[in-house]
Amino acid sequence: MWKALLFSSIWIGITMPLVLAVIFTLFEPLLTFDTSGILMLITMAIGAIADLYLATRIWTWIEHKMYKRKHYM
């Protein structure tokens, strides 16, 4: 349990700034027209959810590989 939490926190800490930089670079023309900032919050939330989903999928893949090798978590 603690290994999954540690992996997720390290993964999100490393990849979240990269994901946000890519999102804001790609959607900069779209985000400049929005003066309220709602569109920026929505894109940040979608990027964070996608990053968390990817971290969960990678962790389950790692856990499955370790279980097959009899190195239990």
C-alpha cells in the first residue's frame, strides 16, 4: 500500500509540471481569449486526471510484473 502511494506521489511530482507545460503551450491561443480563467482550470483538471490515471495504470502493470516474479509488494 505504501509503495503505491510513494510511487504515485513521486510520479505526479515529476510529471505534473511537464504535463501542464505541454498543455499550456499547445492550447495557448485558446487560453488567451478566456479572461475569466475557467478554461485554464478545466484544462488543468483534465491534465491532472489524465496524469493520475496514467500513474495508476503504470503501477498496476509494475505490481503485476512483480507478482509474476514472486516479489510480492
